Amino acid sequence: MPRGPREIWTSDKRNIIKEWRAWADRHADIARDDSTLGAFYLHLERNRGELLSFSADNKFETVRGWLAEEGLIKI
């Protein structure tokens, strides 16, 4: 059964959050604010590009929104 856009985004969001938590554990010395997001997004592009395979007009802003919704970054 094909997944709808909402189900796909839920799965993608869950994977991004999981990767953030793993990445943040390895970079505990970095502040958890919006400036940290650039380093994390660069990590995704360089090392985990498959996590950015979802459809969005602006993937950076989508990831930023997901992390903010979960209270993982302050914007």
C-alpha cells in the first residue's frame, strides 16, 4: 500500500530527529541553538544524504522546523 505525503514526512521527521540526537550526543560542546543547525545540516549533506531524500521546497527550513517543533533547537 503506497504511503501518503503525511506518512512519508512523519517517517522522514522521525529519522532526522533520531540522527540529530545521535549527532548532538557526539557534539555535546556545541550550543543547542539555531546556529548549531548549520553544522548539523552540513553533516546530513555530507554523510547522511539519504535522510534528505524527502520532497520539500526548502529542506533546510523543513529540518529546522522539525527540530524546533521537538524543542531540540531554539529559534
